[in-house]
Amino acid sequence: MSIAERARRQVFPARVAGSVVDREAGPAERLTVIEAEAPRARLELRELWGARDMALTFAWRDVKVRYKQSLIGITWAVIQPFLTMVVFTIIFGKFANFPNQGLPYQVFAYLGLLPWAFFATALAQISASVLTNRQLVQKVYFPRLILPLSGLLVPAVDFMFSCVVLAGIMAWFHVGTSTHILLAPVFLLLLATTALGVGSVFAAINVRYRDVPYVVPFIIQIWLWLSPVAYPTAALPQKYQLLSSINPVAPAITGFRWAVGGTPPPTGPELLIGIGSAAMLLTVGFSVYRRWELRFADTI
């Protein structure tokens, strides 16, 4: 049997397993066998760490593309939550008279909108991350998991600029903070974990079904009203407060408000349920993403 005939009988997927000697063809001729590994859900942390520079490059490119040829650039990251805060203040603070937990409603609303904007932007960026980079996915090998991870930089940059406005609003209304503010990144991490879990599932589905760009904004809109952005969790009936913690965004926003504005913190059970839900979403999201990623280049 010739080498060409042997080669045609091999299956050629994605990874080179090595070179083996074709004993029948003689010691001088070698045959490279390419075989696929079974899809795995486990994370290759060493491979991700080795590709950290690429992840930062992707992330910074997304930041530049987001505001390229924009008239006011990064100011959009400040205007959107600020104007939403104004609308919330008029409708919910003045007319509906929502509880504000001892804060001016402007500060209360902005302390909810700031982490919410971080989560919503991260979820949208991560959901579109694979499709946005489809040319690279088809032509170059790299750890595909860096695509959803790099989607966190854009909301992080927006968040930092919006924090300047938050500081100005709190100073205007003479609202101070305490050392609890050092715990604010913990609740942002909870939001990032939730966005990564849910966004990774949508990113994988988006490769095959192009309905995702229409579904994600609708889900974000519904999720906003299921989260304590315009109202505190304590305003819900007692029997629903613990149930709302299944949504990890709820204890994350409540905790962020407490860390920065001094409102009542989330209870221990609420926080534990929220962390457990976020961990489950991340596990499921990465598992689905890792199992589908071998088919990205062929399907996209």
C-alpha cells in the first residue's frame, strides 16, 4: 500500500499527535498522523496564560473599535448611565416614590446603574465575541476561550470612566463612603462571572444560529427589571427576597451599593445563593463553550 493511500485513510482533524514510521514503506519514509482529541470541558490554564498577550490585544482592539469615528468617543460610557439615572429619578424617585434606603434617589439609582451597565455591556460583548472574530477563528489557532475573556475589558474601561461621574454625584449630594468600598471589586467579580457564564453559552450558539444578536438585547432588558437597579431588594415581599438571589446580579448590585453608598448589605443566605448561581452559570457556560469550540471554524 502506498503512502498516499495510507494518508487518504487517515482522519485529519485539528491537532498533530506526532510522526510515526511507516514500517512497510521503509525506515526512510515517515507518515504524519493527525488525529482529533475528544471535546473537553476542562480549562487549559497554562495555554490561556501563554496567550495572555493575545487576549489583551483583542480586548484593546475592541475598545478602540467601539469608539472609533465616534463624535464624543468614551463620553458615551458616561452619558448613557447618567441620562438613565435622570429618567429613573423623575419616574421612580419623584412620581412612583420608590424607596431609596436613606440615599438621595439620584445616588441610589446611579449606584445600581453603574454595576448594571458593566454587566449588560460585558454580556453583549461576550455573546458576540466569536462571531466578531470569525476570520481569525477560521484561519489561526489560538485558545478560543480568550475571546469571551477579552470581552470584559470594554465594560471595565467604561466602568472606570463612569466612576468619575459617580464621585461627582456623591460629592454634590454630600454622600460619603467608608472602607467597605474596598470590597466593591468583589461584587464586580460576581457580575463578571455571571456575564462570562451566560455570555459563553450565547457566543457558542451564535456561531450556528444568528438569532442571538436579537435575543440578547431582549434578555438584557428583561433582566434589568428582575434586578434591584431602580428599587432595593428589601422592597420585595419577604418570601421573594431569597428567591430573587437566584439571579446573581441581585446580590451583586445590593453588595456594590452597600460597599460604596452604605446601604444595607445583602444577607448571608442571599450572597451564598448568588455566588452559587454564578459559579453554576460559569461552569455550564465554559463547559458548553469548550465542547462546541472544535466546530467553530467549520460552522461559522
